[in-house]
Amino acid sequence: MLTLVLAMFSKYGWTIDGHRTTLIFYATLAGCYFVFAHLTYQFVEQPYIRLRDRIMGNSDERSGNIAVAESTVWSRSMTDRSSDVLSKLNRIEHR
């Protein structure tokens, strides 16, 4: 990336000898790094991640954790949930 920006500067005949051109050089270099990183993520990493998730499932499915909506878990009080658990245990015992 550094070589690319230096080649661009030499093509236009700019020399990096003052504060202004040094600032422009580093700003251009940072911009090129940002664009390169964005394009690499967009066109290399994201397709791989989508393919991996399509084949193997998302990270929760791969690790065995099943995502449960927070509203279904935490909306009821502990007493309501404990009575549900006891009723389910009673049903299991009677089978």
C-alpha cells in the first residue's frame, strides 16, 4: 500500500518535503488502507462467513447454545416459572 501511494505521488510529481504534503501523504495512505480493508471484508470474508453459516449453522448452533428470546425467559417472575417447572416435572413422572 505504501508503495502504491508513493508511486501515485511520484506520478504527479509531488515531493514529500513539507508539512502539507506529508499530511496529504498520510491521509491518502490511511484512506487507501481503509478502502482496502473494507473491500477485503466485503468480498472475501463476508462470503466465507455466509457460506460457513449456511453449511454449519450460526455460532449459537455450532456451540450448542440455542438462542432464546429474552422476553420469553425474563418476563415472568420466579414463582410463575417455578410452578411451570413443577407441573412439567409432575407430567414427566406420570408418564
